Amino acid sequence: METQLKTVESQVVPLKTLFSEKFDVDFYQREYVWQRKNIEDLVNDLSTEFLKNWRPEHDFKEVAKYDPYYMGEIVLSVKGDDRNSIIDGQQRITSLTLLLIYLLRNYGTVDKFPAKISTLISSDHYGEDLFNLDIEERRTCMQALKNDGLYIPNEKEPSSVKNLVERYNDIEDCWNEKITNENVVHFAYWLMDKVSFSKVWTNSDDFAYVIFETMNDRGLSLTQIEMLRSYLLANIDDDNSKDKNRDAALKKYDNLVNRLASITLSSNSKAEFDFFKTYLRSHYAQDMSQSKGSTSDFVRIGKEFHRWVRDNSVALNLKTSDDFFDFIVQLDYFATKYEKIYSLIQQRKTDEFLYLIVNSDYSFTLQPALILASINYQDDDKVVETKIKIVSKYLTKVLSWRVWNHTMISQSSMEAKIYDLCKTIRGKTVEELKPYLDSDPIEKIELDNYPTLNQQNNRKLKVLLSLITEIVSAESGKPDYMMNHKDDPTEIEHIWCNHIELHADECGSSAEFSAARNSIGDLLVLPKSFNASYGDDKYSDKLVHYIEQNVLAQSLHFNKYENNPGFIGFIERSGLKFEPYADFKKEQIQKRGDLYKSILEWNWRK
């Protein structure tokens, strides 16, 4: 039998060409593992590159002149049928498919939106609409996301399906607010035509893996951390008679890197790399520009922080051997503060560090940068913890205001604001820091209108409602942060059950009913078990059960206002207008919305 000749070919292709093909993956490769940070980086990188080129006066044809964006290699094994097996690139293809679905769902009705986007997600296959990346266990989920933008996995489905839903929701959270109806068609054409890949394909699975391993073998390349290590150590005297010698510096540097590497970030990023970028940007970067072609401190630290340190040695006061040694000592000091931040988040001691944990629950990844910027070298533990509390409370104020007003809190929408603030709080004492942040340096905080629940903001509103509940609970003497209920998971509960006929006298249409029912004044955070048991009951029937739940639910019942000195004392101190309700109509929803707003405003004034 003649042995088949192994071949390998490659070609640079745009997204629209690659995604017009049909793919599958081998059974042992099927897990989709991207985390929020990966999606955040993808959305941020793509939108930033596009916006460097786009101008309001451009017509669609101008997109052909925009700069391309390279997404790396995709390694395929060509099968005998009409589908190619992905050897390397499944995570990117899956994530970009989710992005295409998001664009289609949210902007597909915009005038002149390219119809081809839909065929890059799924296309006709002998009369059947099949996803171009077709994996059986994902089909139901992907179809629901494409059709409805929503899917609730059941407990028996694999983790990759749950991950698909979470990453799709992350796209909404991370979306760049500068991509709007005005330019989304330009963005869609740029994505299809100017985002490119190196497509590498072979007719042999075995050979495909050889290619994959060769392309990903980093055994000989040094990381930025290792190159910074070499630069710093090379400038320290190798004199063991001195305390500040090269051997001592090496041990201290390696120790801090190893400690950082043990931190697990929810974003799935490597903490040791994140620390160096975060610390150098928050403490030293002057030019924070992220514009096209920028060589700003911010951009260079993100791409090559080891070179940035070398090129800025004078500004960093790195002149003598002792200076370089002391710089490593300083790195070690701030690495311990970075560790402390994540340790406190993991411990979830909301009685002491509520706002630090709330910001983490908002999935706000820029929090450590602002906290590190506020800390001065050799601040003692008491000062550090005080600054963590001051900065995290201010951040919660900003983030909660944005969630309340349906304003984005993604990295792309907040990064410039946060790092500009980093520059202004460097070197401040505790006595200087609090009044400065009380002046609302990022933006004026005003709670306008009322937020309404939708599938995109569900997670953020759950955090906001949990915060409001915790403010009242803690002030009443019984802290009970609902996001800590891991053994009995919580979810948003509508006070109105989903029966429009019960409110026909007030709601003339389903739209009016939904608007009232999804307004924040009609919402609580309660255990899922409660919602499963009583969520479909009318208000008069479930009111008696609210008295057994958290303080915000209890406050609807008359009994809460009897023999509860902690709660009554809080009402008297705060002057907040809590009321029990025998009936719950649109007027009461409005009053509860006013109450929630007042709780937040009172808390910010404390």
C-alpha cells in the first residue's frame, strides 16, 4: 500500500475567507476555556485598532484603506470530507464567532449592515443551517444565542457551554462605547476584510501537531520578566562583602516573581506579568496616550516593560548599583501589596473590605492599579489597609453610578479615566486622599432616572442590588452580603410575578408591564430556592415569606417595623423613607426606586 505524501501549505487570509469554511475539532479538544480577560482583550484590541483608522466622514469604501490586524496562525488538518479539523485556533475562532453573533444580534438592523456576517456564523449545508464551527454539544446553546441572545445552561451540560454563555455576556460588558450605529457597519467590513490569519493546513493529523508544537515552542525565548531580571542584575555589583550584592538581589527578585505566579486571577491572565504592567503604569507612566502609533509610556509598558525600564533609567533614578538593588526591594514591597489585594478579595471579608469585593464582583479589572497608585513606598500595613478602603469605596461609587445610569464599566471605557486618576493620587497621604476622592475627580456622580433589568446588565444589577441590601443590613447590625451566598446561590427576584393580568388596571400593554416589572424598584436579590418556590406567586401571597429573607425584602412587611431596634435605629439615623406595603403597584415601584437611590446617596455621604 502506497504511503500518502505529507504536505503542508500556508496562506494569509481575511476573516471572511477563513470563516466561510466548515470546521470541527477532535473530541479531546472540545473544551472552550477562554475567560473574561481574554474576551476583554479581544474586544479592546479590535475596537482600538479599528478606531485608529475610522473617521466620521469616511464612507464604507474607505475601509479598504484601513490598517490590517493580524490574529495569528490557524493550524488545520484537511479531512476527506468538507470539514477541516482545527489543531490550533479553536479558542479564537469560537470567540470571534461569539463576537459576530453579538454584532448580528445588536446591530443587524442598522442600515446597510452586511448580510454576509450571518453566513460567517452559520450557513446552509444541504438544506440544514449548520454553524461553520460545528460541535454537537454546543449547537443548542449557539443557536439560542444567535436567535435570542440568551441561553440558560442546565446542570448536565458541559462546562464549555456555560463558558460560551458567560463569554457572550462579557462582550456586552466589555463593548467599546465608541462603536455605535454610526460606525458599526464600517467596523463589520473592517472585521471581515482587514482582520487576517495565517492559515496553515496539512493532510496529516500527526504532521499538523508537529507544526503546532514548532510554532509554539518558546523554550529558547526569554520573557519580559526574565529580560528585566537580567538588566537589573547586570547593574548590581557582584560583591558578596556587601549586603546589596547581586546574589541577594537575584534571590529577592526570583522570590517575588514566584509568589506572584502563585496568584490565580479570575481573568486567567498571569499575575506576575500583570503586576509589572500595573505597577509601572500606576506609579511611573506620564504619557497615558493610547492613540494610533503612540509610543507613550502606557503603550510601551504594555508591550515591553523591560525595555521601558531600561530606557527610563534616569527618570527611575537608576544610576548606581545600590539604586538598582533598591529598585528590586521596592518591587518586592509593591508585589506584597498586590498579593494583599487579591488575598483580601479571595477571603471575601465584606465586614472590613466590602467595596474591594463589590468591585471585584463587578468584574472590574482595573481596581489594583488605582489602589497601588495610592500606596506610597514604605506605607505601613494600617495605612495600606486604610487606603484600600478609601480607594475601593470611591471606585464602588463610580461603578455603581455607571451601572445605575446604564453607562459602561468595561476596561475600554474606563482605562483612560483610571490611569489619569492614578497620576493625580500618587504620593498622597491618607489625609489628602479621602477629600480628593470625595471631590469626584473622575466624573460628577448623579443618579438619574432608574435602571431597568435586561439580559445584558443582569449580573451588574445583581451586584448593585446586593450592595444596596448590604448597606441596610450592615447598618442594621446584621451584615449579609448576598453575593457571598455560595452554598445557596442567589438571583434577581421580581416582586411582581410575570402575570400581566394582575396589573391590567395599570398597564395597558405588555411593554408597559415589562418596563414596570424590570424597573429596579421591583427587584430584590434572593436565593434561587425562594424564587423557584414563590416567584410565580402574587405579591399578597409571597409577602409573608419575605419576612424570612434579607432586610431589603423584610422591609416590605409591616412586622419588620416592630421590635427591630437595629433596623429602626438605622431609619432614624439616616432619615431614609422605608415603608411597608400591603399592596404593591406602580406607585410603590417608584417609591422603592427612590428608596434604593437614597440608600446609595446616603452611603456616599458617610
